[in-house]
Amino acid sequence: MKIRIQHRTTYRYKESVEFGPHLIMIRPREGHDLHIESSILEITPAHNIHWFRDVNGNSIAKVDFTAPADQLMIYSELVLQHYDTNPLDFQLDEGAVNYPFVYQPGSKSELAAFTHIIYPKDTDALSVWLTQFWKPGETIETLTLLQNLNQHIHDTFTYQRRDEPGVQTPAVTLQNNSGSCRDFATLFVEACRCWGLAARFVSGYMLCEATEAGGASTHAWAEVYLPGAGWKGFDPTSGILIGAQHVAVATSRDPEKASPIAGTYTGPADAALGIEVDVRVVADDPVEADATIAAA
């Protein structure tokens, strides 16, 4: 499947301000299942740009601005080929087919950071909520357990787009019974870690109709490390496994560290007038979809 992604973010100010360094994380993660055919990145005002990969292998542009301005605009256009069309085309190692299981020593140390709980104060509430899916002493197919959790969040929680930055803690999402895609992904990740599974937060784009997932084309979901299959994605907002309609940009152990754009400016406290985010995701084949949103 060929996909075109256009992503424009514009910050406006009532007077010229000085911009500090910005980190931009909007270039998809290439691999055997995804290849970038062409890319355009336009940024104003004047700047210098340097690319690097962070500890998670995410592609990041570090932008140092050389001139003040009353507007900051970042525009990205990408054309890519996505080859992962069947999300169920994988096999688990025999020892991981059923849960509970233990990661082998060779990978356990590498995965330790992804089993670490980010919100320890929420563990008690989360553990009680998770008893509906699995109780100690029971055995269940690993994929069934994860799909049950994925589908339950989709079926019983109310999607609510939130424009403010950051994520809700799992306890807040449980209490409100609602959240954004990034809140649901965070809940799923922490739930898996409570079970001792390695999980990470993913941000990216989603090809969808306007009625799906709140009409969002920037999106967030979760990945779980399953022996034999590797990192497999689950989208609790849509209740599906990750396939060709999802384009991963960034992965992170901590959901708060996967922001597409991060930076500062120096100027009057009331200088900021607002932000506009316009995203268009179009599949050239076999289907077409696009969406324009204010924020994910």
C-alpha cells in the first residue's frame, strides 16, 4: 500500500520571539515492512538542522533557529510504501503461546526497561481492574489475553479528543472511563507491564475514515514484545491489531517522551496566539482516506 502523509504545524505569536532548539519527530520508522520513497521537510524561520537517532532508534531532527519571527511553521510531506498487510501473520515461540510465561535470559535484560511501571501509584487500581481478564493461577492464550484487553478498552471506554499536551495516568482514564488515543495506549502499556510483559508507547499516523478513532490521522497505540513475533502492535482506540493502516513514527518507554514537536521560545508571557495542526493521510491504493484535525 502506498501512503502520502502531509503534516503542517503552525505556531503564531503577537510579536517576534526567539526560538530555542526544537526536536522534531515526524519521520516514520523504516524497516522491512515500511519504506520511505520521498520526503520533504520545510521549516520557517531561518534555521540549521541536524538529524540523529535517539536511544529508541527514532529519527529526530534537531533544529537551531537563527532568526526571530512571529510565526513558526513546520511542514512535512512523505510518500511511503507499507508492506505489512496481515497483522496476524506471525508465530509465537512455543513457550509464549500461553500466559503466564517468562522471557528467556537472553532477552529479559534487554526488555527490563519496558517492563518497568511508569505510574506506580496507579498499580493497585489497575491490578484490580485487570482481574476481569486474568487471575493468578489461570492459564490463557497470550494473544487472546491481549486481544481481550484491546477490544475491551475499545468497547467500554469513550473516545475523547484532548488538545492539551501530555497523557492521562491510567487511574484517571479508569476513573473517567474516557480518554484520547494516547491515554488508551498508555493504559494498555501499563496493563501489560502489570502482567510482566514488555510494552512500549507508539506515536504515528493512521489511515482512517472520519468516523473512526475520532477522525484522527495522527494516532497513538501500544506494542508488546512477544517471543517469536517480536514487537506486535495493538490499537485499543480502534480495538484492532496494527496493520498497513498504521504508520509508526516514534516508540518510547515513557508516553510523555514521544511528542512530535518539542521546543521553547523566549518572549512575553502572553506572546503565544495559538497553534494550528493540519494533517492529511491519503492511501493511493487500494482505498483512499484523508482527515484534517486540530490535534491528535
